[in-house]
Amino acid sequence: MLRDALLWASTNPTLAHKLPRYRFVKRATKRFMPGEELGDALEEAEKLAALDIASAITQLGENLNSLNEADGVLDHYLGALQEIEGRGLDTEISVKPTQLGLDFGADEAGRRLAALCAATESLVWVDMEGSAYVDATLDIFRRVKEEHGNVGLCLQSYLYRTPDDLEALLDLEPAIRLVKGAYAEPASIAFPRKPDVDRSFVQLAHTLLRARSRGRVGRPVFGTHDPQMIGEANRIAHELGLDKGRYEFGMLFGIQSAEQRRLARAGHAVRVQVSYGSAWFPWYMRRLAERPANLWFVAKQLVG
Ligand code: FDA
């Protein structure tokens, strides 16, 4: 119930306008993002690098009102890529198709995604948003992948369709980041119960790792903080004879930080995604929905 309420709040424009004005809400976001500026995220990337943890950065923001805004996002990321190169960081970018203009057509988003891929040798990750965008996101991913090898895609285990989508993508030898999925989706298209989402995650992990062992997946990344999923991925990889360097774990800044360090110390490839930007409200609500106990942290900021 609380999860549903928080996911509803994540899409409510009035709340998105009003809540971020409260200082205690803003203070509470510190739990999940080091700051609103690119520089804040890159400073965190430097700290992570010192712990042998790679990073990915993402500027928060979702649906846009105009293509000028999409051009602004493109310019921002082009500048970020230069800054990353200048600092010599192993930091990738992760972008939302709607931020690149997907609501104005797949061509618009695809063109900007291609421009980002052309500007860097490192991988450009495409986030997966709500289910209404999956077909168009797969479409732009395929198109851009034909021209640029350095594009990766996020897939969500809660969607019934994902095993078929993954199977259809394997011919492209794609880099795939597997996650459970963070949006409010109806039971007609997504598993409503966590055990089913987890089971699907493990099955997809198996497909990805098997494909990796046959050279059909460029980079399998498991984007999860769930110790059980991490354990299963390691177990399957071990069974298939894949060593630690051939798959990765992705986690979010501020969540399970001790586990991030433990995995890195154990020789696993770990990449932490660091978010920044002023349009953090919907994203922040989704983080609260993933673990409603986080609301206590918000409440503490109110009194603290
Ligand atoms: P689960 O939610 O089952 O949590 C397992 C444990 O992890 C919890 O018991 C708790 O200890 C900890 N935990 C998880 N979330 C927490 C939180 N918010 N606060 C505190 N503790 C928490 N989704 C999507 O739809 N599209 C996308 O593109 C991406 N991209 C993405 C990239 C990366 C690198 C990650 C790690 C995640 C995403 N996600 C995403 C989000 C993803 O779909 C999912 O909502 C979250 O990762 C939470 O699911 P877990 O697998 O962590 O497990």
C-alpha cells in the first residue's frame, strides 16, 4: 500500500512542485545523492575510484516539455563526458530516453543517443522507464547499436515480456543491465509479487550469463542491492565457469555501501550509479517506494 502511494506521489505534478521546497525533504535526499551539481557526482566518482569501484552518473529529470530541453540535456552530457575524460575517471553515463526527447518521437531520442555514443569510447547506458516506453526504447537501442558498439540497455525483470525481449536482443551481443524495475505497473504486464520478480531476475541472470559464456552478451551487469540476487548471480557464474571479471554488479549511491565495498574488495567488478540534478522528486519517491523504511530517514530530517 505504502509502495503504491509513494509511486503515485512520484508521478504527481503538484507534489513535485511543492515538496522539494521544504528544506527537510531536500536534506533527506542526501541519503541518495551527494549533491545537485555534476561536480558533486564526479567528486563522489573520485572517492569511489579510490576504493576500486567504478561509477556511472545520471542527471535527474524525466519527461520534457520541448525539444530545446532535450538539446540542453544532450549538451550537458557532452560536457560531462569531456569533464570525465579530463579527470581520467572510469565513469559511464546513464540516460533516460525521455530526457533525450522520446516523447517527441524515437528519431529524436535516437539521434541524441547516437551523438552521445559518438562523443565517447566508454559505454552509454540507456535506462528503462515505465512500460509505455519499452517498445520505443528497444527500437532506439537497436538502431543506435547498429552504428555504435558502445551503447548498453537496462531491462526489468518484473515485466512478463523481458525474457522474450532479451532473447531477441542476443544477436546484437548487447551490454545489458538487469534490474527488477522501479515503476508502478499493472498486474496485466508485470509480476505484482516480489518472489515472482526475484525468480524472473534469477532466470534472466541465467540467460545473460549463459549468453556471456558463449560470447553473445557484451557486458552483463546485475543492477541490484539484493544479497540473494547477488549470491545467485555469483553461483550461476561459478557453475558456468565464468570468472569475476566477466560480469558486474551495479548499485546506487548510498544504498548498501558496505556491500559495494565488500564486493570490490573480493575482486568483483562493481559500478555505482551516482545521481545529481535539481529534478530529483520522482526519482527520490521511487527510492522511497523501494524501501518504505527510508521514510524514517525523511522524518528524522524534519526533527533533526
Ligand atoms: P529489492 O528492492 O528487493 O531490495 C533488496 C534490498 O536492498 C532491500 O532489502 C534493502 O536492504 C536494499 N535496498 C533496495 N532498495 C533500497 C532503497 N531504495 N533504500 C535502501 N535500501 C534499499 N529501475 C528501472 O526501472 N529502470 C532503470 O533504468 C534502473 N536502473 C538502475 C540502475 C542500477 C545500477 C540499479 C542498482 C538500479 C536501477 N533501477 C532501475 C532500480 C531497480 O529497478 C530497483 O528498483 C532497485 O534496484 C531496488 O531493487 P533491488 O534489486 O535492489 O532489490
